[in-house]
Amino acid sequence: MSGRGRGGRAGGRGTINMTAVELAALINDSVAEALAAQNVAGQQNQQNQQPACTFKAFMDCKPHTFSGAE
């Protein structure tokens, strides 16, 4: 197979020397950041939502009856 560089992968990728402990810490930090961002976004969405209008809440306002002729 000609055209392939030594090692089978070309494309300028460098070698990353990382221990399993360092990799686990990096993954845990990334997951914690993602969960925190998701939590913040969820709280903002809850604050922006209007309360649901239920039939009971509507009837508690004692609306005028409608006969269909008005």
C-alpha cells in the first residue's frame, strides 16, 4: 500500500501521552461541566415558562356564560 505514511495514519495528528487516571479525570471534568450547563439551561427554561391554565383555574374566574347568540 503506497501513499500511506509510517504508522498507517497521516494527517498531522500528534501523539498524546496521557495516563488512564488523567484520562478519567478529563472525562469526569467534561461530564461535570456539561451537566452543570444543562442544569443551568433547564432552570432558565423553567423560569421562562408561564403557568399552565387549567379549566378549573378558568372557571374560578367566573366567566360570563355564552349562549352562542351574542
